[in-house]
Amino acid sequence: MKKIGRREWMQKGVTSALGLSLGSTTLAKADITGQGEPEILQKQAWQTQLGKPVATFGYGQPAVQEANLQRRESPGLTRVSAASVAFTPLQGLFGTITPNGLHFERHHQGWVDVDPQKHRLMLNGLVKTPQIFSMSDLMRLPSVSRTHFIECGANTGLEWGNVAVPTVQYTHGMLSCCEYTGVLLSTLLDICGADLKKGRYVLAEGGDGSGMTRTIEMARALDDVIVAWGMNGEMLRPENGYPLRLVVPGVQGVSWVKWLRRLEVGDMPWASKDEAVHYIDLMPDGLHRQYTSIQECKSVITTPSGGQRLVHKGFNNVSGLAWSGRGKIKRVDVSFDGGNYWKTARLETPILSKSLTRFNIDWVWDGGSAILQSRAIDETGYVQPNIRELRAIRGTRSIYHNNAIQSWQVDPDGEVSNVQVG
Ligand SMILES: Nc1nc2c(c(=O)[nH]1)N[C@H]1C(S)=C(S)[C@@H](COP(=O)(O)O)O[C@H]1N2
Ligand SMILES: [Mo]
């Protein structure tokens, strides 16, 4: 890989700032043919007749031309009974909010239809008054609405083993970000009179057939955990836990228990299967790392990304997502030469804690080979590692918690593919 010096890049930067390559290619087309643009000059069929009446039939749908933008199951993963994953199409999304019909899905035993009229949440254990709440009991309590990302601990898992999955949908698509509405768990613990001296943990239990249970430390439970029914302004979708799920900001998806039916206050971690046996990391010394919860700082370029093709030489906006389970994103650097030279990207606002942050950066593609990477830094100062640095500490036998820098190779024909550098 050729090393590109700082001076050469600064010269390219000047071209980009003047907007020359962008302006001239677009305008030249009409000038050269001298015939004008038919899409502008001629009246289109839909301009000569009445439009359709209001779209009041059923639930509003995207344009038919966008039908390809869907959650998909990875062709490389086998489906074990009803234990399945459908990935969010990150390559086709803008900004930071995941539309509800594109939120990723991860079910350990399929998703279930729960009747909200019959649904109950029990809070028991080390509390003064154990309680059973109906949905209407919960929904009259003081509520909060907060935007957070959710990422499965297994996201980007195949990259540990050097398997270059083709698209960002499959490398990073167990990631979504929504505005969730619900009651703070601290409010419910307060109502039930949780024993905060002896009660050091809270167990969350789901209502599906997977026996999903996870332990949450009391400090976190009292901080920002939400018992949520709302997602992006409407009720949760059935596949995402309707009518009730736990939102555990910054923590891996498995703790965001869906179809939430019970919370128990206890004095010890439960060591349930989903924390003692699953979602653990086999370290190089043969020991298992258990009870990891926080998703460390991570980022990925979504445009352009694997499987896409650049069609315009010259100016191209490069865009991606950054997030950290420890707070806000402070900075994102982007490299176009496989990590030799880094340039700081623009962060779109607002920058929210434990939420996705969108970054953008100008790029003038010279039509040659390039390797695109992004590296995020969070407000604690933590710097996203590359895969070599991560493997040096964590070995190669993990499945979970891979937050390494992602590399996309651009070929001279514009094809973008997944490569591992370092
Ligand atoms: N009850 C229950 N809760 C669950 C699961 C499940 O299978 N059952 N899957 C967990 C896992 S592993 C993840 S990553 C997230 C996925 O949430 P989503 O399907 O809304 O994206 O839900 C978690 N909560
Ligand atoms: Mo997960």
C-alpha cells in the first residue's frame, strides 16, 4: 500500500473545498449535448392529472421503489430452530434513527404475540411490597423518552475469525437506535420499596419460550434503565418485545429483555444461562470473561460500504455511524489509505449519550485503490482499536464484543469490499 503524505492530501482538500469536481461534472452534461434535460423540459404524466387521495388506508408505507431496503437474514449464518437474526440495512439509512420496520431482530426462540390487556409485570424479591402491574398501571406513571442505541454483543462477531462478510448489513447490522418511551426502573423500584442495602442486583425475565433472564447491577438499574412500551413514537413492534421491554442504555442487546414479565431484586448475580454460558468470551489463557455488559466505543462507514459501487470519480461524501456504551462520542477520524493518515470527520448534532452519532467527511476519489476506515473516540478518551490490537489482548476464540475498526477496500472500478487490515 502506497503511503500518502500530508501535503498531497492537503492539495486534494483544496480541490474539494472549491467544489470543482462536483460542480463541473453535473453541469457539463446539459451543456455538451445542447439538448437540455428531458426530465426537466417535458411534462411528466403525473403532472397532468389529479394525484391520489390521502393515504388513509392502513399503515403508511415507503415508496414502492424502496422495497429492497429490508431486514435480512445473513446468507452465511445457519438458522438453529427459531433462534434467528434479521439485520438492519445500515447502508440504506440516513441520520441516526432506525425506522421501526427496519429495527434488527434477535430471537432466541422466535417472537411471540402478547395481548397487552393480559400482559402483567411482576416486581418481587427484596422489596417491601411486591407488585403486579398491568399495562395501564404502568402507562399512567411518570414517563421518559430517550434516544439510545441497541447492539447485540455478537454484532461483527464473524470478523473475529477473519470471515469477511460482504456488506455492512451483515457486519454491523445487529445495531439500531430509537427514541424509547417508558417508566424509569428506579421509579418502579421506589414504588415497591426495594431494599437498597441488601438488594444489589435486579433480575429481568422475558415472557417468550427462551427463558431469557439477565442480571443487572443495582447502580445501573437506579441510573438510566427504562421499562419501555414506546419506540419512535408508537408502541413497540411485536418482534421487538410488544408490549413491554427493558432498555438498558450502553449495555449489550441481550440485557434488553423483551416481553418483560418479571423483575426480581436480589443480593447476588443469578448466573443464568444467558450470562454464565452465553455471551461470554474465551480468552487466550483459557479463562472465560463473564458478565461483560457495556458495548465499547465503535464506528463504521456505511456509505460507501461493502457490496456498493462508486460511480462518480471526484467528490464523494463519506458517511458513517459512531457509538459508545460509556457516553458521548467525542471525535471520529477517517483514513482513506488503510490507516496511515487520519483526518477528523464532522459530527452531526445533537450528540447524545449512549446513542448513535452520524459523521460525514469530504472525499475526492482519484479513481485509484483506497482503503476506508473510521476510528471513534468517546468522552472517556477511549480510542476504538484495530483488529490487530484487539486480537493481541482478546485472542481469536471470541464470538462476542468485537469493536475493531472496519476496513472497506475501494477498487479502481469502484467496487467496495470487506477487507481486514493489520
Ligand atoms: N425475552 C427475550 N428477550 C430478548 C431476546 C430473546 O430472545 N427473548 N433476545 C435478546 C438479544 S440477544 C438481543 S440482541 C435483543 C434484540 O432485540 P431486538 O430483537 O429488538 O433487536 O433482545 C434481547 N432480549
Ligand atoms: Mo444478542
